[in-house]
Amino acid sequence: MEYDYIIRNIVLVFHYFFLVFTVLIVGSYVILAVFSSRETIEYLKKNSFVNYKDLLTSDVAPSISIIAPAYNESLNIVENVRSLLSTHYVNYDVIIVNDGSKDDSLEKLIKAYDLERIEYLINQRVPTQPLRAGVFKSKNPAFEKLIVVDKENGGKADALNCGINISESRYLACIDVDCLLLEDSLQRMVKPFLEYTDRKVIASGGVIRIANSCKIEDGKLLEVNYPDKWLERCQILEYLRSFLLGRMAWARLNGLLVISGAFGLFDREIAIKVGGYDTKTVGEDMEIIVRMRRYMEEEKLPYKVAYIPDPLCWTEAPDNRKIFISQRNRWTRGTIEVLKIHKKIRWNPNYGVLGMLSYPYWMIFERYGPIVEVLGMIYFIFLIIYQPLSWSFILGLFLLVYLFSLLFSFVAIFTEEFTYHQYKRKGIGFKLILTVFLEPFILHPLVLYAAMRGNYDYYFNKKKKWGVMVRKGLSKS
Amino acid sequence: MQFTLFEAVIWSLVIVLAIIIVILIFYLKILRRNIRVKEKNNIKYREKIEKLLIEYIYAEEEGELLSKKQKTIIKQFKKGLVSKRKRIIITETFLQLDQQVAGHMIEQMNSLYKKIGLLNYAIKKLRSKQWHIVAIGIKDLRHFKVKRVRNSISKLINHHREEVRREAHLYFIELFGFEGLNFLDNLKVPLSEWDQILLLGEVENFEYDETLDLKKWLESNNDYVVLFVLNIVKLFNRLETKDTLIDLLQHKNAEIRIKTIDIITHFEILEAKEFIIQRFSEISDKEKVAFFKYLEKVAKNEDAMFLIEHVNSNNFEIKHRALKILKRVDVNLYNKLEKNSEDAEYNRIIDYLDVSYGV
């Protein structure tokens, strides 16, 4: 009797826990959707009549260094660098950090860009691995903006730190070398830094779009296509949801906690003050933002992390399950590490939105969300087996959750259609709808699995670091 | 089959969501089709407008105020203005073409702009309650050089939205040249760096005006005005502001002080050197670095002792510049320096200057 009573109460506790969690997560999605739409409308109004060309010829345009770490990128390095060099901005340089590549990346760059080794006095503001072959510049004036640094391998964060030391610019655009930037991306990304007078913009992040199957020539995006593989299609939908809804809303709240490592612009002075990228975490892109924000909060300086929803940066997404799971596994471990490093700010009112909203959200919904979801499934199976649940209830609940997820995806697609309408071709609409319906069955289980594996690896497989991302190269798409 | 209350709620929500999703699917289909059709129609209409505009420009007949063809074209334009979509396309096409033609053609286009009534629409926009419509209105009026709305726009120079006031400032500078800069007298709000870049872009197009008094703005209470005008001083090499620049080295705003050192470096004003050296210990690191950049241009042998004092600075940049300048102004003294210190940075700089840096 007493045993039954205990079991019933435990079940009840679980019952209410999952109910509250579900209400919170659904509520947060609705609120984020509202904030995101308001921010999107404001952004479009603000920028509908802006002429970015003025910045192209200005003597007072601030300097920007594009820092792109490269590790064994020999296959596409020459084309990728060419794409970076074709950026339309008046005052910038491109720093390629060859992070101890074992392939012939450096040799290819030397040959393609007529590079020669130069003496370069580096102000070692952030500690990094030592140089290997040194610093190179082109003999050809056409490539005067290019600096190539060859150093011992130290990982992505270490390579970015090396770039930070080399740079003398006011802002740092840290990007993945294989990313394709649109020509006016720097102008758009730097605008928030120059616009605010009442607070300092410490970083701005851009939307990352998936370039798989897009037509690209000479580092230029010619045609946006919708891929054939379901994994890629589902990631497109996922990115739309994440970048056009989630991050846009957080930008509105000035609570953005992560800027994609694929493309972000940073205030160099603040980045150096906080010590550059953390080389000990695999979530270095999130970590540096949290640390910069933390620094500003502790110094009581007004600041903002800006966000640009324009489709400026296009990248190659994993096209097979193994690489996808490895990537998401790393993201999960990165999130856990960053939240752990900065646990001081959790529920700490001294850190304002960061401590009371952003951090708790990430902790509850991003960090614990997948675990709660898996537990919820186990609990549900338990109920089906041990409790007299009606099948109409089970089916109804399943459909409710499913339809809600579809609704949120539709909101993301409508945001895309009303704003940038990148997937113009006839027939893609039907494919998008199909993706919306299938994504919860194709991508979501993989995301969940990768998150659980990430948790496992974080606690029981400490040696696991980055994993390998095999690239096919955008130009070959 | 009987539902519990909980089940009934769940199934009701499922039905509602399912209906919404079905509606959204159809709406998405319609929306995508509409966007495609609209884009196609817009391209077609834009081409038509471009053609009409060019025809209008070339249909001018000598002696006549308006040729028959021009009158017909005006009618066609007026017909299009009723639709908001078409009105936007007409305005955009006007703006686009306006930048591609020159001389008499610009005048013709500006007069056509007024004749078809687009001007009234632009003026009407100034009264809108939506700030971005007001900004677009000012932009249109600026592009078509409509000077008679000057008074209305002058009320917007301190508008609470930066986008509106930015357009207002650009209106004054683009249409009234240096005289337009007078809006700075009444500016009570900040001028962001973005604003300054856009304004300087316009100022660059001005003919040099010797009578322009920049001094009053360099003494403005609005720090943003001072920063902006410092850029103009540099742009037009207004060396006569030298005394004011030296005064600005004591300004309460650090950003202004740093900018002033930058201008002084540009002009290589020697009088500033002693002034800054005297208060060197009080200034910020950023000012110190700016000052050493200045010294790179103006330092002489007599500054060697000052440089020696800073070769062991904690700031890498100051240390590097101090050593580099010292090597240039007094190589004998530089050679007497310890070449091996406990400071690794110092050693690296020395090594760089001695081995690789060819002075």
C-alpha cells in the first residue's frame, strides 16, 4: 500500500515536472517568436534606405582584420582566400593562420599568391603556440591585403588568438576559412559598431546560411539552390529557425550568448582585454562572447552584442550523419563547458539580462533540454506500459507536440519569405513544406542522439576534442 | 468513445493547430507565387518606367514648354502614382536614373518629379507618424534637391530617431554645401561614427571655402560636433585652427584629445610636443600611443632623453615606438642601450630593430 503510494507520488512529481518544462519551453518559443518578429521589422525599417556604398570610399572607415584559421584545407584554400580578398570594404586585411597543417596548404598559398617571408614584430598580447615558418606577405601589390601566418598546431582558438596578435585593426572578423562572404558583408556587420553612441558594441554576429548545392563560382554565390539530401534540407530549416527566430529575439533582448564561429565581428580591444579565445574549450565561439559580456558587466560599461539577419555568410553543412553527429556532439560539449566555466553568472542579478535570462535559458533549454526530452520519452513509455493510458490520449499528445513543432518551423519559413526570400525557384515551396513535416523524424532524433553522446563524452570521454569535418568544397557544389 | 476533459483539451488543440497549419500551407503557396509574380511585374514595370523617363528626356522640343509626347508621358506617370507599389518603383527608378544622368537632364528629371506630383508625396511623408517614412521622405527630397522644405526639415535635426536626423543632416549638407553645416550650431544630439562617415562623404565633394569658420564648432559644447569638425579640419588641411587644436589637447573628453593628437600628427605641429611631454604622466595609454605616433614624425635628437625614459615602458607599443624613434634620432645613444634585458619583449623589439628592421 505504502509502496504504491510512493510510486504514485514519484510519478506525479515527474508528471508535473514535464508539464511545467513543456509549458516553459512552448512559452519561451512563443515569446521568442514575438520578439524576433519585432526585431526583424525594426531591422528592415532601419536598413531599408541605407546606402552602404558611402563606407567604401571613406577615409575614416574603421579598419577590420579578417582572421581565418586553416588546418589541412589544401583542397580549397586558394579559392577560399580569393573569395575573402574580394570583399568590398575600404580598410581591411585578411590574415590566414595556417595552424600547423600537415598538408601542402602553405605551399599552395605561397605559389598562388606569390608570398615571401617577412619580418614581423608580433605583440604577443594573447599567448599562442610559436610560429613555424613565420609570417608571409605577397610580392604582388594586388594581394597587399593578405597576410599568411604559419604556426605550430594549437587548435582553432589558438590560431584565432595568433591572428588577434598579428592584427592592428580596430575590429576583428573571425571566420571559418571555407565560408563564403558576400561582398558587402563587412560593411553591414560593422554598421552597428559605428551607430551606437550610448553603448559600446562589443561584437556582432551574422546569419549563417547553408551553401550545399548552391551555385558558386570564383568565390561568388551565383544561385541559391535547395539541396536534394534530406539531412541538408533539414539543416536549412533548422538554421532558419535558429538564426531568424532564436538569435534575432535574443538580439532584441540584448541577451545574445553566442555568435557563430563561422562569422563574427569583434571589438579587438575588448577581445584582447578578456584574453582572446579560450583554447581549452571546444565552444570557443560561445565562450568568448560570454567572457566579453561578463567583462562589460563587471566593469559596469553599457554594451551591446549586435546581430545582422542579412544572409551574408554561406557555409558547407555536414552532408552525412557521422559528421553531423560529430559536429553536434562538439556543440553540446562546448555548451556544457562554457556554462560550467561561467557558472558564477547563473541567476546572478549583478549580470543583468546575462545572468538572469540568457544564462538560465541556455542552461535549462539548451543544456538540459535534450536530457529532459529523453527522460520524458522514457517516462512516457513507462506510462504506456504501467498505466492504463488511452491510445487517444497518446496519439493526441504526440500530434500536439508534433504540430506545435511544425507551427514554429512555419513561422521561420514565413519570416524568411517575408524578408529575404532566398529560395526563389518554383517547386522549392513544396519541398520546404515537406521538410517541415519530415524534419522532426529525420533531423531531430540525430540532434537528440548527438546531444546525449556529447553529454556522455563530456563526462566519460574527456580526451575527445574537435572531431573531423570533411569538406567537399563550396566551389564544387 | 468518451474523452476525459484532458483528452478533450488536447484534441481540441490538435484540431486548431491542424487547421492553422493547413491554412499556412495554402498561404505559403499563395505567398510564394505572389512574391514571384510581384517580382516579375516589378521588373516589367521598372523597365517601362525607365523607358518612359528616357523618352521624356529626349522628347523635349525647342521653344515649347512641354511637347505632346511629354504631356502623354506625364499622364502615364500620374496614373501609376495611385498604386503604392508603382509609386515606390517610380521613385526608385527616378533616383537610380538621377545618378546616371548629368547637366540639363538632371534638371528635366527634377522638374518632372515635381510635375507628376511625386514631390507632394515626398512632402506628405514628412508628416507621417512613422519615423522610417519621414526618413524616406527626407531622402527623396534630398535627392531631388528640393530646397523649399528647408524649414520643415530643420525641425528634424534633433529628432529622437537617429535615422531621421541623419537624413536631415545629409539634406542640409548636400543641398546647401558649407552653409548647410550650420545645423551643427543647434545640434543637441550625438553624431555617431556612422553619421560622421556619411556626412564627411558629402563634405568631401565641397569646394574649399576659406571663409568657413570651423573654430566655433571646435569649441562646441557637443563633443560629437567637435569630433566631426576635427575630421573636416584634417580633410581640408585647416592649419589656421592650430591654436584651438592645442587647446583641445586639454579637452575633458579623451576621445577628442586622441583625435586632436592624430590631427596634430597629420599637420606635424611642433608646438604641441612640449605641451604634451609636460603632462605626459597624466594622460591615458591611448593618448600616449597616439603621441608616440606623432613623435615618429617630429622627434629630433633633443627628444632622446624623453625616449630613453620610455624604452622600458610596460606598454609594448610605446616601448617599440620609443626604441624605433630613438634609433632614428640618436643611433649612438641607441647603440649604448643594453641589448639583453630580463624583459623578453624588449629583447624581441631590439632584435627586430637591429636584425630585420632596416633604418
